[in-house]
Amino acid sequence: MQLQQRINAFVALGRFLGQFGPGKTNKQEGIPQNDLFFDGMLRQITLAEHHNGWFTHNNILFAVSSWAEALSEENLQTWISNYNIPESKSKTIAIIMAGNVPLVGFHDFLSVLLTGHKVLGKLSSNDKQLLPYLANYLIAVEPEFKDHITFTEEKMENFEAVIATGSNNTARYFDYYFGKYPHIIRKNRNSVAILTGDETPEELEALADDIFRYFGLGCRNVSKIYVPENYNFDAFFNGIFSWKEIVHNNKYINNYDYNKAVYLMSAIKLLDNEFLLLKEDEGFSSPISVVFYEYYKDTAALDRKLGSASEEIQCIVSRDHIPFGKGQSPMLWDYADGVDTVAFLLKLS
């Protein structure tokens, strides 16, 4: 199978996914294999929603529509134009996927197939409905993918490299079992935002998307904000008010109530707007419904501090870094943990 064939198949997948988006799900004409897969995709979305309480309908559709946008011919060509992808013998790549947000393992899946390798995937029990269905769609569009995609729930065997994503604890397990293979092993990371106090209401409302999308479960969710001394939090709370409806999710509000009770019993000072807790803390990994904050005096000193903690930070949202509201919309070439997955895969060829 030639590279352009693989690209064409993913472009078709992008067009297929483009039919499913927040507030705009509708069947379109001219989509390959649409009659066979459209209704089934709706069922898979419903199954995923029922299987995992964190995977709300809107969050699933947000993830799906984000991938629809990413999988354009222009984006794919721009991405791969930075590499020389030879037509060489493929290797089998074991991909162990996380399940914190919908389709979180899709970029690894895409990278392996585009570079001509074979996927041996192990899905998280939290996110096992969507990706196999999309794999079946790819195979229907491009049958040569059939021998390149396998999912297993058994012990992973007969592979030549590993891409694994998990917590800091599971990363130690991955290192022990897969350290002898060429590998990418990802651990916990969090994202931060830097505020100056001059942000517009629109920027702060966009920041709310970076905080609350996927309930803060993603590594690209902002879990901590840095604010200047004497910062007035009123503007921040006004900006995030657009997400007030999050209190209607039982899993989220249970976390909010629990964390609030624990902090109050410990006499910890909080800022609270009845659906988000702000806690002054030097850490990065805040619990669900909590955002840590820390004051800074000097931006240069803050940049140095964040630079020294780069292995704990996935991305930085600010006027000078990733724009507000774009934390959950990475480009294809924005690699997790800053590790170039495609370059890693090409070295195996």
C-alpha cells in the first residue's frame, strides 16, 4: 500500500467524522461507505457514553469533530512533508492506550499506520468502543489496512516496538516489561496557564474551555494557573461562568463536593464559585473540580521555573504560548510530551 493510499483513507475518515459534531450531526452525501457506517457510528457514540460516565455526548462529539478537522488533506500533507517516509517492510508496533478522554490513542494509531507499520493495539477498558469502529471504517475504505490493524485483550506478543501511555505508576510497569524494545513511554503530565490580569472576558471564557473540557481529565487540560501578585480573581470567575452547567454531571459534582469537604476539614483556604475550587498550591496535578494557582512576581523567573519543570508540563496556555481556548486542539505535529512519534517510527524502518 502506497503512502498516498493511506493518506486518502484517512482523509475519507476525516470526511466521515465531519458528520458528527456538537449540535450538527447530520448524514451527508458523497461520503465513502456512509450507508454502511453512519448509523453504526451513532450507536457507538451512545455505547461509549453509557459505558463511561465521563464520556458525555458533547465531549465525544468534540473529540470526533476535532479529528475530523485534523484529518484534512492539507493538514496531513503539511505534517508528513517534514519527513521522508519510505515504502519499506513494516514492523508491528504495540500501542497501549490510555482511556482518560475519547479517542486519546488515535494519534498513535494514525502515526503508526501512516508510516507504513502495523498496529497491535490494547485499548483501555474506559475507551474501547470508538477506535475499533473507526478502524473498520478505514478497512472498508482501504481493504489493505486489514492486515495492518489488530486489537487484543490478551498478552501482547510478536511486536517490535512499543508506544505506551499511562500514569506514573503504570509507566514503571511499562519500563519493566517493555524496556528491551524501542519504545515511547508516557507518564502523567499537566498543563498550565499564565495570566497577566489584562486578559479580555473573551480570553478568560476561552480559558474555561481549556479547564473544563473533558472535565479536566486530559493532559492538555489546564490544571494550574499562574497569576501576578494581588490578582483580582473576579474576572477569572466571571470568565469561567459559561461552564456553570457542569454541575449537572453527577460524577463531576461528586468530586467537587468530596474535595471541598476534605479541604474544609483540613482548614485549607479556598476560592470557590460553587462549581470550581481554586487552591493555592505549588503542584501541577490538581484533582477533578480543583485548579491550583500560584502567584508570580517576574515573568522571566516564571519562565525559568516552568522550563525546569518541563517534564511535568504538557503545554502552556497564555498570550505568549498556546492561545486561550486552544489547549484541546493540537495540530498533528504537536506531539505528546514533545516526543516526535513519526521520527521514532521511521527509525524502525
